[in-house]
Amino acid sequence: MKTILLGILVLTILTVIIVFVNDYLLKRKFRRFIEKKYQEVYPLKEKLDANVVIIDNDILNLIIQPGYRQAVYQLLSNYKREDMFPKEYFTQEKAAESFLVTWLEYPTELGRAPDQIELLTKVLLDENLVYYVFKFRSNKPQWAARFHWMTGVVGPYAEGSMPYAIPKRVFSRFNTVDAISPEREVRWVHENINQR
């Protein structure tokens, strides 16, 4: 009996240690993720603060990377300078791509931006809501490289929605493109993620 209790105590202590270490490491990764984003966008913020002339490349060099698009738009919006955001990136599709890439970069998800991402299709639900379904993949040595193309869903967008309004649902189950149809994946995300 004493041995069993000692075993349970040791197992409990090990579990608590593992949980705390994992939590600490995850918070550290998340903090680095946020700091990296901030460092990349900060020079643009400094120019806006100083009311210095901003050339198109200052913005374009950031937003060609989907993971920075929404942050740059939000920054420009805070300074009431949305007019500087390039029109070709001010679409629901480009915004949805940005939200998905940012979500995938989180340490609890893919942990980085995918190496490739493409719009697979748009799915219209019966309530006149549009979801964007993307396919993405990562190269080796990323763990996700073995899955080839996977799907991610962003939405819903109503007709006339502002592109960079935060969507209710940004999600991937990391299903491969051939595992489930885009329509079924959208329906699953719509019914199971962020229900209110």
C-alpha cells in the first residue's frame, strides 16, 4: 500500500512539473512570437509617430507577408491613415489569408507561417455568409511537411463586410485537402468553433 501511494505521489509531482514546464515554454514561445511581430512593424509606427513621409515600400515590404497584413492595417487605422494601405491587399480574401497565417503562426498551432498558402475556394452558406477556404503546406523539417496540402477556414464574411474586421472563425483541423470537402469543413467550423 505504501509503495502504491508513493508511486501515485511521484506520478502526481511529475505531472505537475511537466504541466508547469510546458506552460512556461509555451508562454516563452508566444512572447517571442509577439516580440518578432512588434519589431517588424515598429519602424512603421515610429515614422507615423514622427509624421515622416512614408514610401509605399515601407508598407508593401511588410504586407506581402500575410502574417503582417492585419497588424499593418490596424496600425494605419489607429493613425487614421488607412488610405496608405495598398488597394490590392484591401480585400476579404487577402485579409482572410492574413488572419489564417497569423493563427497558424501561434505556438499552439503550426508554430510558424506556412511555406505556401493559396485560396482553395469560397463557400457560401445558406445565410449569405462567405467563408474562405485556403490550402497551405510547410516544407521539411516542419512536422506538418508530411501532410502535404492542408486546409484552413476563415469567416464568415457578410456581403459588404470590411475586410480587416476580425472574423468570428479562423481555424484548421490540419486535415489534408483530400480528406474532406471544403463545404463539409466549412460546415464543421461554422457549427463547432466559437459558438455564441
